[in-house]
Amino acid sequence: MRALPRLILGSVCLLLAVYFLMPLGVGILHLGMVWPAALLLLIASVCFFPRWPSRLPRWLRRTAAVGIAVGATTVLTVLLLMVRASLDRPHEADPPATVIVLGCQVRSDGRPSVMLQSRIDAAYAYLAAHPDAVCVASGGMDDAETVTEAACIRDTLVAMGIDPARIYTEERSGSTYENLTYSAAVIADKGLDSHVALATDNFHEYRGQFFARRAGLIPCSIGCTSYWALGPGYWAREVLGVLAAWARGY
């Protein structure tokens, strides 16, 4: 590769690595930020200093090349599945599905975080368009929260104008798997439709649908976009979450 294109590619990779690490500025750190940034910095180092890989043993270079090829193929496959799941939207002719809002962080004042508010907005849009649909608000409470995520979802939807009689709560779950398992129990107990529309971030739809099917539900997506500064890192982290779910089998 000629010097100028190589330097341009290296600069782009460096800027993208900084972009993935931006959430550090607000105290957020997770693997979905780290592994893409590390890979991008590695590519940038090869672009800026192209001779250093040739100093490595041949077996190590070949092993690294195979590992990168397998890893890239795996990541792209998972990302394509995640995109496809996010596009699996309910059809207009379908009967109203039971909405499940998957909980996430609640602020210390009891209000929804930006990400949770986006999920609530997606649920509200569906419920407002389908007056006969009902909703299961799902999510427990961690040590940093003052109310359960389910209660926050319910109260916010009611404040937006949704009849509280249309909202059921599941307040025990602490993971996506538990969100869907416990929500399925609520749906069965209340005799609700097992066709469900998952209100969560688009990146989260595949794993949500994976667990929903394991729980005997028939899922589709009413996913929402993620905040621009956080979205890429969460998509990258979710790849690891999907691989872990496959490995565990649930």
C-alpha cells in the first residue's frame, strides 16, 4: 500500500478508536468499547509503522492472520443476524401483539435513562397505534437504582397517557434472559397473547428474540435506535453477548 492511502487509513482507524472510547468521558467502560478500539489501534499501528509485523515469527503472523479472518467472519455473521432481527417488524395486518419492554438503567432520581426512554417511546408508539394491545414492563432493580425498572417503565407510560390497566409488570429480572423468561410467565399467567413485540434497542433485538423463543414466545421487533455516542460500542458488546448465549445454549 502506498504511503498516502496507508496514512489516511491509519488516521481513520485512529479516529474511530477514539470514537469507540468516547464514553470514557462520562464514566462508561465495557468490552464493546475496548475490543473494537484495540483492533483499530492495531490496524493504525500497521499503517503508520508497516515494517514491525515482518519482525514477528512467521508462525505467529500466520496464526494471527487465521485468527483475524475467523474472528472477522464470526463478527460479521453475528452483526448481520442482529440487523435482520431488528428489521423483523410486525405487519399491519397482524393482530396486536403483547409488548414487552426490556428494562435497562434507571437514573438515581427514578427517571428513565436515555436508553430506557427510547425503549419506552417505542412501546408507547405501538400501544398508541394499537389500542387493544397490552404491555409487560420488565426489569428488576440493582444497587444503584431507587425503583425497579418495570415500575419506571409503567409510570412513564402512564404519564404519557397509556391506561395503567393495559400494563403488567415483571419486577424480578436482572438479565435479558430473565426478562424474557419471567415475562413469559406473566403472559402465561394472565392469558395474554404469546405473539410479542420487543421494545428494546435495535442491537438488542436478536438476543431478546433468541431468549423469547426459548421461553415459548413468538417475537418480533419494535426496536429503537441508540444514542449516537454509545450505539457502536453497544453493538460491538452485543456481539459478545450473542456468542455467550450461543455457547450457553440459552
